[in-house]
Amino acid sequence: MPSAVKMQWGVRIQLRDGIGLNATLYLPRELIEPAPAVLTLTPYVGQTYHDVGMYFASNGYPFVAVDVRGRGNSEGTFRPLINEPADASDVISWLASQPYCNGKVAMWGGSYGGHVQWAAARECPKSLQTIVPVASPHVGSDFPIRNNIAAPYWMQWLTLVAGRTSQDRLFWSNGVFWGEMFRDLLKSGVPFVELDAQVGNPSGIFQEWASHPQLDAYWDAYNPSAVEYARISIPVLTITGIYDDDQLGALMHYREHLRHRAGAQGAAHFLVIGPWDHAGTRVPSRKFSGIEVGDASLVDLRKLHLDWYTWIMRSGPRPEFLRRKVAYYVLGAECWRYADSLEDITERYVRFYLRSDNNNTNDVFKSGSLSTVPPRKDGPAHYVYDPCDTRLAELESKIDPEDRADHRMVYAAAGRRLVYHSEPFEQDTVISGFVRLSLWLSIDQPDTDFSVSLYEVHLDGTAIQLTTDVMRARYRESLREQKLVSNARPLRYDFERFTFTSAEVRKGHRLRLVIGPNDSIYSQRNYNTGGAVALESGRDARVVTVFLHHDELHPSVLDVPLGRTARDED
């Protein structure tokens, strides 16, 4: 209720280098004594989180929303993701010294706000009691690059945070504006490095990112180091979603923290993986991206934050929802399950061998098979990919890029994808964990990009995407060192960076594995030459023929993680 909260706009916070940040303060009106405070720093302008500030203040927690350096009414120059460690630490120290705060500070925020929390924690400010990073990117793992593959989305996001004021209308536009722009840019064949100028927003940050095409010290500097992770001793609650665009980053932070923070303190890290997309990690919805989930998905995440803060900073009870260290949702069964660790979710793996079935693998209706029987003399399957062929671009520009239930692209790409189906499942089966895929591939160019997706196919033919991975051939052995392909012999490619999935595959349903070029309008186009991808244009393009081998000497296999039947009770 507004009457329960006092708001103060335009609060100035001076940093160690003299820069002043702008904050909006929300105070419980009936605050009798200093209390723990909650903080968020955002490039999206503090007023975006007015409702959040009102919620926490009305529940007894002073809340401060701060515009990061160079955004909103804060001074300085905005450099995405890089200034936050020192700035956030200074703000925490300032907040802890205010008369309404008892010296205990927690943080709130998702996406960029999740990154800010890890940035603050690496500085170990003494007043910081806990962080709750939601949908947090791990820079270089999932944003701005995933597996060293860049994305045109850079310019959509950099336009959102351009200047000082909100650019949200430009970011969201009318839903198809950016897709159509990326389609037209692809058709023009301009090099990726010209993208910022082509969309009308020349960007030094874009050019800086594009000049670092693979993991290196530049990207490492954005994230906590091993030593810094080890020093983070405060309790952490990580929240992400099965379809969260930053799930890979959130889980990278989670794993790295637990790996380096040895001993009992390292165990004070809880994880929630819900049936949500990126936005749903803040406000869950039953319907998103062509998917509909059950009522159990509608967790009151603000209340979970509140209960967590009360547990950590006010010695309240442990949140009822956090029964064990890991909570994850099982799609299809529409229920929550719990485990003591991320690894404990998977009980075992079942291996499927890719079979050619007389080389009919290039069509959804004439596919290869996923078999539990190893191949013997199956001939290779193949596809031919011309990076200048943009026939799919028109269709893709009209489809929600996050629509996991829309499989028109799979049908439209017949002949340019390899498709494999399992037999119908004989009983309800829970798939929970991380898929692994090993393919024996041969290509006749120095490089190309691959995309792989696993679907659940329902009895009515509806297909729901479960998980994906992408790979640039030159980085098949390491993301930190390229090795171009020098001959057309079969090489093993291990796809081990799939997103986490958890779903109950019903009796009679099947799995569909789709393998093909990473030719989306939402991904940087690799023209297959082996040169600097960002600098090359359509004029440089080379057609590649890709052979996928599945014989006795080159068994290509899919390992699927199985979990407990979701209806089993603890």
C-alpha cells in the first residue's frame, strides 16, 4: 500500500572516484529502528523497479534502486558489465551507513541485475549478507557470445541501453522489427562488424566485443576469478529457468562458486530451476513461447526473495519452498522435484545410437533413427549448406525466436537438416539433466557452424524443444584455441554444453534430434572460409558439405539423462 511506504527520488551516492550515482529510496513508513536493506543496480533506469521497491518497503525492508554509472541520472560513462564490481561495493558501503539500515545489505535483481550481484560479491564488501542472482549471465559463456558465436542481438540490446534514458520502445518495437532487420542484413551479406552502422547506432562497445571472437583474458575479466569465487562466503540463492536465455550463465556461476568455495560454506548455495523463460524468472507465466505449463509453476518469486532475506538477515525460518539445495521443475508432470546437488538430479544415462536407415535422414517424415542397437555398416548421412541461401530467413523473421513449440523451421529446412527419431517410449520416462551428443563429422571446408536441438514429439505431432547446443567447428577441442579443419577425414565433435532440461516424456511420445547448420538470422553467419568470421561478407562464402558418420568405427551417439519418475514422492 502506498501509505505504508515513503519514497525519495534523486538520492545522490558518491563513489570513490567522485562520480555520483542516482538512487530512488523506498522506506517503510513505520520503520521504528534500523533494518536490513535491499539494493539493486540497473542500467534500465531505476523507475523500472518501482513496484519492487514498494513491495519490499511495505514488507519492512528499505529498498534502493540505483542507476548504474552513465545511465539514467547517474554521472559517468556507461560501459556494459565492466564497472559494477567497485561501484556496487561502494554503494553497499554507503547504504550500510545510512540511519535506516542496520548495517546488513542484501541484493536483488535479474539478468543484468544478476550480473551486478556477482560483481559486487567478488569485492566481498563486509556489509553484504547475501545475493540472489536471477537469470545472471556469465560473460563469455552465454552473453554476449555462446560457444564463441556472436549474435545480432548485441545491437538490439546495446540500443536498449544507449544514451541515458529508457529505450524500451526501440528494444521491443512491434515484435517483428528486429527480426526483419536481421533478415535484411543477412540478405545484404554485409560483414558482422558493420552491423552497428547498418542498424543506425554505431557502437564502440559492439566493435570492442567483435574484436574478441573467442574466450580469452578480456572475457575472463568480466567474471569472478577462481580466487574471488573462493572468497564469496555469503549464502547465495541462484534462480534460473529451463528456457531462460541466461541459464548457461547462471549455472556457470553456480558451478564455479561451489567448485572453488570448498568446505561447509560452499554448501550455502541454493538453486532453483523453474519452467520459465528469461522474463518468467522474475514473474512466472503459465503460457510463454508457445508452451503452457501447470499451476505449480506460478511460484511467488518476490515472496521467495522476502522469505530468503528474512531467513538470512533476520534469523527467520528457512523458506518452505527450499526443501533441499536444488529445486527443479519437471515439465509434463507439472511438479517440483528436489535434490541435494545439480549432479544428483540425473540417476543414469541411456544411450541412443544414430542410425541412417538407408540414408533417409534429411526430412522429418523420412528420418534416421535413435536406436539402442549400435550401428555396423550404416552409411553416412549428409547435408549441403550454402551460407548465402536465405530462403529460411523470411519465415524465421515472422516467428517468435523463443517459440519452442513452433517447428515450422524444421519442416521448412527439409534437405538442410539431419533428423533422427526414437521409437515411441513404452512408459512415462523422466528426462532430467544435461544431454550429451558425440558426432563423427567430416566437412570439406576449414570451418562451419553447427546447431543441434532435441525435441519431444507428442502423439498429435506437436514438437516441444527440450534443449539445444551450438558449435563452431574450429573450437571443437577448446573455446580458447582455434583449430581449423585441414582435411575431410571424420572428426569427433562432442556437444557438451546443452542447456538443462527436465521433462516427463509420456508413453507413446518420441524424441527428435535435429542436426544442421547454425543458419539462424539471430546468429552471426559463418561463411565457412576459416577466416575472421566477423570481417567476412557474403562475397567470401563457401558452400560446405557435411557428412555425419554412424558406423562401427564412427558411432555417433546421444546420451539422454534419466531422472526419477516425477510422481514419486520423497
